[in-house]
Amino acid sequence: MPEHEQGSAALAPHIPNRHIMRWVVAALLVLLLLGWLQGLAFNQALDWPTIGQYFLNYDVLAGLGRTLLITAVSIVVAVVLGALLATMRLSDNPVLRGLAWLYVWFFRSIPLLVLLVLTFNLSLLWPTIDIGIPYGPVFVSVNTQELINPMVAAIVTFSLQQAAYTSEVLRASIQSVPAGQREAAVALGMTRTRTMMKIVFPQAFRVALPPIANDTINLLKSTSLVAFIAVPDLMYSVQQIYSSNFRIVPLLIVATLWYMIVVSILSVGQYFIERALRSSPSRVGRRTIEADPVLPDSATPDDIAAERTADAGTTPKENRA
């Protein structure tokens, strides 16, 4: 090929692919979405005036508050208990490892609804809860039916089961921290507890945050199961309303909209927390160490000060001024 043809071929502009089918599929999906939204907007069965009437209803808002309370308390207890279980799973003590494994196996094996109903009816198994010495005197005895009301049963159930899943997330996150950092901490004389609290857990938390946030969202939606034991949460509140006025679909839409709003807020919060954690290593603990200038052994302190101020762009006289 002649040289002028080679040069023109090299300078030929690149023509990108049009991807016509990609745009056709995208247009079809947009049309389907618009048709679905139109069907929702003009569907008489939805009864939008009823939805607007009960969206800010007192009972609905009170049920939403209980849903948020159950979710918040359960996830906090689950994270604390999960961290303890994860530490036990990684312990050198075989008894602690075995007990933690047994806990995780037990609570992951039972369906959530079954565990919820069992906890609510715990008084059928143990009418009283006694605290004392085994086969000895009893110091405290509490009536189980009075202690385990529906709200307590819901919080205990969600906390215990979620702790089993959270412990596995934290265990995997702790194991993702390089072993060399633990060895360096031991070389510096740090105890195992201090190493876990100051070095391992802060790094493991960055890895564990996304799955724990997802578990929090799933836990929020799973709280609708507490309606089976008559906890007046969001789902139970709308059930009570539509059982009296028979507006089933509009009231379910009200509950759906509130769940979507709360999940959206949690998702946005998760995004900003993850972004802050991703950028924090470049800002937190960042320190510039400047080496002293290389000077001859005969240099005086005034020579060293003059060299440093010269690197900074000033003279000793300017500094004194």
C-alpha cells in the first residue's frame, strides 16, 4: 500500500456503532412503563381519593412509628450480638466456636413466621422464667405471659434471628482484613481486644456495611409479619381500617407507599454513608512527613533553619517579621 494511502487510513475518523437494537429495546421498555403508569393512574379500583384520605391517618402513622421502632431496636441488637457471635466463631476456644455455630444454625433453620409465633406463645412452654442456681434456689421468677407481650415478642424474634445472619456477615468481613495487620499489632505490643477494636473492626465495618444495610431494609419489610400476633404496626393498622370500610386495595396501596418511602430514605442514607467511608481513608489520618534537608555535619542550627524556610519560600527575616 502506498505511503499516502497508509497515512489517510491512519487519519480516518472512527465511526462508532449505532446500536440500533439497543435503542429499540429501550424505547419499548419506556413505552411499557408509561402504559403501566397510565393504567395505575386511571384505574378506578385504586380509588386515589381514599388513598389520600388515609395516607396521613393517625392510626397509619402510629403503626408506621411502631414499624420503625421494631426495625431500629432489632437491627441495633442484631449488630451488637452478631459482633459477639462473630468473635466467638473466630475464637481459639472450641467451646465458644461450637456454641456460636449452634446459635447460627438454629436461628437460620427456623422460618421467621414460625419463630415469631413460637416466641409469642413461649408461655406455653415455660409458664415462668426463673433466674437462679441450677437445681438450687431461685432468685427471680417472672410470669412469661406478662413479660412476653406482642411487641416484646416481635423485637426478640427479629433481633435473635437477624443476629445469626449479621454474625456471618461480620465474620466474613473480619476475615477479609489482611492477617499481616494483626501480626503488626501484636509486634507493637497491642492486646487481642485492642487490636480488634482499633484495627480490625473499623476496616471490617466498611466491608460489612452494604450487606447490613440491605438486611436492615429486608428487616423493615419483614416486620409486616407481626400483624399475625396483633402488633399494631403499619400493616396491622391498615388491616384494621379496611376490615371496617372494605377499601382493601386503597389501604394496601397506602401501606405500600409508606414502605417505599422509608426504603428509599434508607437507600439514600446507605449511599451517602458508603461514599463517606470510601473517601475517608484519603482524608482521615493523612499526614505529610517532610524530611530534613541534607546538610553537612558542620552545619549550625541557623543553617538548618535557613534551609527549611528557604524550602517554604520565605527567609528567616520574613519569618521574624
